[in-house]
Amino acid sequence: MMKACVLLLAHLLNRRATAEVASAPVIFQKSIRIDDGKWVANVAVREGQEPADAIFSALRPYGVDYDARRAVFDEAKRAGVPHTREHAQVFSQNIVLDDSSFSGPFTFYDNGRQPIDVIYDFANEHSIESHFRGLADALLPELCELVPCTRKRPRIWFNEITSDDGQQLGALEILEGDEAIDTVDSFVQRAGVDTNDRNAFRGNLLNVICKSIACSRQIPVVFRKAINDEAGRSNGAIEILENEEVIDAVVRFIRKSKLTLDEIALKNYMLQQACGTGRVKCTRNVAVVHNQKINSADGSPIGTLTIYENEEPVDKVYRWSQENSVPFGNMESILDAVCESELTICNRREPVYFSIPISGPDGGIVNTLELKVGHEPVDDMYGFFAANGLFKKEWDFHSVVKQICEKPNVDCRRQKAVKYFDHNFTMAGVEMGQLVIWEDEEVVDVLYNLRQSYNLTKEDQILEFNKICKEPEVVCERTQAVVFQKTEITKLDYEKFGNETCKRQFVGVKFRSGFVNLPFGSKMAEWLNEDSVKSVVEHPLFSTAILFLLLSTAFLASRIPRFKGKLHPAQHAVVALFLVFFVSVLQAVLVEPDTAVDQAMHTYEGKLPDLIVFEDEEPVDALLKWGKLAAKDHHPIVREPIYWDILDELCSETESLTCTRTRAWEFLNMGAMTYFGIELPIEIYNPAVDPIAQKECHPTMDGKANSCLEKAATQFCERLLPPPNNCVTDITMHIATQLASMNEKRLDEKCSYKRLSLEMDAPGRELYKKAASIARDRRMNISPFRRVDNGTVAFDTWSMETREAHTAVDTFQKIHDPEAREWNDKPCVPYFGGALCAKTDQDGNMMIG
């Protein structure tokens, strides 16, 4: 608001004029006793002086009010004192606005009016209402020193009010900032207006007033409660309108103020305070936040849409539209109007047509599953599982999908979920069109393939990965992409005489993939594998018994009176021949193997898991992890021909892979780091298990770490965008600290290779070297090389050092022999829920470990 520049022109009388008046004769004089005679004021009006000015100047120092001053002036008038005006001129200044839009004099008279009202009228009279507040700020300080100021808000409407019968009801005054209806209602309630006519009288009066001033509502506030914070600062006031539900007013205040407070406590408090005051309603405890009459395009009424505070607006609009047959396109426009309302909170724009609370095994409610209109149900269910961490809890997703899709009002068109969808996906500014990532796909794999296709950078891939995986409805189980995958690996393909299946396979069709893919094929295969079924099928008389049973059944059927005599003897022969043919086919399919069955059996008996190489992973490290996993079903794998053949294939025949070494390093998990909501595992490969590679690791950070650990930390930090401060240093020290702690406890490990700081692919010649090094570091002699104590005892008979040294020697003894090492490397199978772990020897005997 522009400030008014107020310039003083002149005093009421200059000094010369004052001197002339002071020498003029007195034409009116009066003494007035003030404060019960404590003070005496002499009023003297001289010739040529305005009586009002003289009276104001004489009585102002004593604080005499306007009515008393007016009484003295009226007495002077009756005495015949000449005057040119009725009121004293107490202030006059020239007003110049800073935008030069107005310039003119402002004069204030002692006429009983409040200074703020005079300034307000002055601004309206000269059409400078926008400068009113600036004028008031500039003029009020001076005016309020001359006359008492009882308020700082101007009066915008004033009139004496009389009833219809002419009875004087009093003066009605409306100040700036007051709502007309509130002031009128308060006046009518105080006035002696008949109750039956009160509302009509109030309405008529309001109609007259609202023609002169702006009125924003027609209903008065009948209850007002100030709301303060804990420090006593005002947060506004709750205003309840006439005949309004108290709860509606409270919720209106909460949502308009956007304050953080205990809503339930405030609602209960206001219901207790306001419900006994009258002129308000307390019929419900849930507020209406939107109430609108909806008309059709031709203006005909459709109905009233009412939305409560505990309802999601889009769901209510959808249900209301369905009930009133409103087209979906019109529903969107209705929803737009609802969400633009100040009191409604639209958390989403898609309506939910089905919801059901999902509880866990303990009976506790996990959350409410909501299926949205226009969404495929399985996609919403996937998002629900992801957002509530149910995949991590290993809940059966597709079992829940099956149950929900069986609901009568749920239409599932597919059973496979889309975990992420983008109409026009963009990476590094490159538009790639529609992107669909299915539930069985990893986000990082899809982005890696796009990166390769469009020749983008790793940083581009990481940025999009972080963006997608931050969404709670998307599950990202891996942060590294699969760069190579070898499938359909069969161990028999790598054995010298493994391409034949010599033993007879009964019911061989069960090994064929086509049979398993048939309806109930997998269950049939399991049933045919049972020992009881095998024993029956493998019996020499199985086919003969089936043939006898079928022929007997046919014979007995022919003896039924209904068919007896109706079948020609030749037809009997045809039926018998057909049954022989059927049993022959059955014999060939179930018992006699063929080439396809041989191949299927060959694949089945030697089937190994897929070999996967991840981004930034050395192929030999991936191969060793695969070998340990594959050994659970087909031991041995590591250090066998299959292991070296596949390694050669990876390093020599696979263009997408690059091998920098052929010796695997020890895989270690060093925990995880959560960065912007994404959990990133800290995994490294320890080169200390490879004597040659270990020589390339140079000390860094004052000997607290080495260059190999720092390189691993650098690779990890490259996946953090933007990278944290001191990321490489902090991660390197974390890895070094964890590795030092692991090394201290190595000899307590169950794994023989971890005890000796080796890996499973270590050549046999290194086993003794490691064991001897550990023993000699603990001052223990080990043949056939050298003594370390010169015939003296370095430690007590049994100390920590001797225990650890003996552990290393015992470990070597367990694995130094090839057969013993193979037995050691064989994975044990957990039994009784993991309480015991056992291995089976060549004869099938179970050995508890």
C-alpha cells in the first residue's frame, strides 16, 4: 500500500494574526469547573475569533469531552457571538500521494466523529480507497493527540434503526472487517424485536445494508471460540454459523488453518462447549466437507453429492456417478470441482471399486487392499505387496491373487503383474517409448539392456534405477544387472561317458517338458515318481494284468442283457484287437524308452542351475558361486572338468564377458547401506585368498586398508548418485574394519577354506603352505620343513596360540587328500528344520555333521 506524503501547509493562525486577536476585546467569557472544582478553565472568545476554535483550545488541555465543549459553544451562540462554522478546525494538511495520483487538503473538525472515520470518508470521497491504510498510518498519530481515538477501524455503515411500527431500536454501526450479517444479527438479538418476525426483519435489514457495502455471507456466526497454541499465540478462531453442525465448523477450521493438532481432542472439546448454547446443531460427529447439487447438461437436476470427511472424494464421486448413471467423462469434471474445494482433500484421482483388509498369520491387520478403476487387479495387488513389505516376508503373492480374482466384482484379465509402467520413458533425454517391467523382471536388468541399446552411460542407468526403485510400489531385489546367463546346463554333457542313458526308464514320458506342461502334468509326474507307483509299473506282469482286466471288462459288458445278442462275433474280435493295440501303446509309452525319453532323462538326471554373471562381477567369481550351488544336487563340481570347461567357455567364447583372472576370490558380505530409501548391499571379493593377487594390494590410509579394498569401495560409491561426502574413504575403512574382525575369527569358522583363508578352487599345493604359515605364526613346529622354537617351548602347554595352530593342522589333514577333500566339499543337507546337517556317502549312508 502506498504511503501518503503529508505536508504541513500552515498553522491555524500565524503569529501575527495571533497577536492581533490577543489584543482584541473579549466578547464572550465563561469559567468552567472541572473534576468537582479541582480545576477551573477560563473560556474567552475575542472579537474576530471563531468561537468553536477558542472553546476547543481552552478546554482541550483539561480533557473535556465533545458534548461539554458543544454545550459551551451553544451557550456562546445564544449570547449572540458571531461565528462562521459550527465546529473547531483542529487539523489541516495538504495530502500528496507518492504516485502523484492525488493532491489536496485534508481538514479535520471537532464534530464528535472518530478520526479514522473522517480519513475513511476522505479516501472514498476522492476515490483513493487503495491508499486508505497508508493515510491512516500517517494521519492517526497526530489526530489522536488532538482528540480521543476510541478505535482504529473505520465505520463503513451507520444508521438509526426503527421497527415497522416506528419504534426506535437504536443505532446500527458496522465497522471495517466485520461481516454485516454478524453485526445485524447481534443488533436484532439485543433489540426488542418480536421473535416470530426476527428472521424476516433481519433479512430485510441485511438486504438494505448489502446494497451499500459488500456482504460475503447471509448466515451469522452464533458461536466463536479462539484457538491458541501451547505458547498462548493465537491460531485463529472456530466460528459456527446459525443452524450449522458443530462438527462441520470444527473440520472447516482444521482444514483451512492447516494446523498440526489433536483433531479428535479438538472435536470433542468443541462438541462439549458449543452444543448447549442453542442455534447450532449437534446431530452427528462426522463432518460434511462438500455438498453440491449436480445438474445435467440441459439443466435438469441429477441429485445432491455429499462427501464426508472420512470419505475419499474420488471414491464417493465414482459411487455417486454409478448410482445416478453419470457418464465417466462427466465424472471427471465433477471430481475436478470437488478437488478444487478448500475443504476436500483428494489423496488420489483414481477411484477404488473394491477394498478388503488383509491380515497376517498372527491375525493383525497389515493394511487395506484397494483395487482402482481402470487398473488391472493383479497390478494393484503387486503394489500392495511391495508397499507393505510382503514380498520380503515371503507371502505367496499368486495365492492371494487367485483368491481376490475369484471375487464376483473383480475382473482379472491376467495373472502376471506389471511392477512399473511408463507411457513415454525417457533416459538421459532419450525418448524410448512405452516401458513395461513385469513382476518377474528386475528393474536393473531392463535398464541395463536399454542402456546398451541406446549406448548410454552407467550413470544414466543408475539415475533412472534410483528414481524407479524409490517408489514404494516397486520391488528391486538387485542393484546389479545380469550381463550373462547360461541356461539348460546338464552335468552329463561334460562327462566322458555321460551322453548315454543306459538304465531302463519306466513311465519315461514324465521327464518330457511337454508332459509336465499339460494340465495336472506336474502333479502326475510327482505321482508317477512315488515308490508305490514305480513298483507296480515295473512289475513284469503289469501290461499283462492291464490287458486281462480290459478283456474281462469287455467280456462282462457283452453279457449284459441290453447288449447280449446284439454284437456280432466279428465285433467281439475287433474290440479284443483294439484292446491289445491299446495295451501295446501303453507298454511302449510307460515302459519301453525311446530316443526322446533318453534325451529327456539325460537332461533330467544332469540338470544344473543357471549360471548368472552380474554387472561388474568377475566371471570366475560367478562360476565359483554357481559351482557351490550346483554341488548340492550334483557333487563334485568345483575343480572338476565341468568347472574348467565352463570357465574356458566364459573367458574365451563369450564376447560380452571379460576375464581378468581365472582364480576366484572369496565372496564377503559387509552389510548394507540405505541411500535415498534404496538398500544397497556392500559386497566384495577378497583377493587375500589368491597369493598372486594379494601382492597387487598395496597399503593405503596409513596402513589401515589396501588398494584392493579401496578399489572395491570406489566401485560401490559409483552406484550412489549423488555420491556422499568422503564416500570412498568411509566405505574403505568400513570394509577394512569388518575384514579385520572376520580374520580374527577365521579359525572358529566351520568351513575349512575360510579357516585357511582360501577358496574352494585353491590348488592342492597351497593347502599345506597356508596351514604351515598359520601354525608357524603361532610358534608351532610342523614337519617336514623347519623348527620355529629351537627346542624351547614358546607357549604354555595349551594356549590360544596352540589351539589355533592345531586347528590349522587339523583342517589341513581333513582336506589334503583328494578323496577327503571331495567329501569335505560336499554340501550337507539340513534336516529337522536345520537342527542337523548330514551328508550321504557313496553307499547312500547318512553321516551326521
